[in-house]
Amino acid sequence: MQMPVEEWSDEAHLEALYKEFASKTTGQHSLGLQRLVNWLRSDAMEGKLALLCTVPHREWVLIQMNGRGRAITQLGDVFHDIDEAERAIFRRRVKLRLGYEIRGE
């Protein structure tokens, strides 16, 4: 089910949700944040952003999936901290899906 973009049209609200996500990238989130995370992760596989672990528990790269049977595209970002990687992909997905650039760090 596609969530209405209007739910996240307020920039201050998006920044507050990002602040919550940045402080705890995994685990249980508030209902509002979980709805946003679920929606951001609901892209079709072709073109979807993801993290690929290249060194177990030590290195992740940002990739774009190009559809079944097609090679992935590495986007150049390399992370050595999973929380940093999760925050980066969250910001990129918000930019792609909502057109808003998260300012908070």
C-alpha cells in the first residue's frame, strides 16, 4: 500500500523523524517513524537503493539494484559503521522519494 506523501510534507516533522532514526537506526521505532521507514523501503527492486556488506561486520557499500538478473551498481559510498550507512541510505531515500534533503546529522 502506497502511503500518502502529504503525511511527510512538513520539513520540521521529517527532521524530527530523522533525528529519532539517527539515534537508533535499528530496532523498534515510533509508529510515525516506522511508517516512514516502511514506505521508504517499499520501492520496486529495479532502481532500489540498498546496502551491501562487503566485509562481514566491518564494511558496507551503497548500491542500486537494477532488476532481476542484472548486475547491481555500486554508488561509491563505503561505510565502516552500520549506523552511519543506515543514516546515509535513509537520507538518500528521503531525497529520492520526497525531494527533501535532510539537514540534520
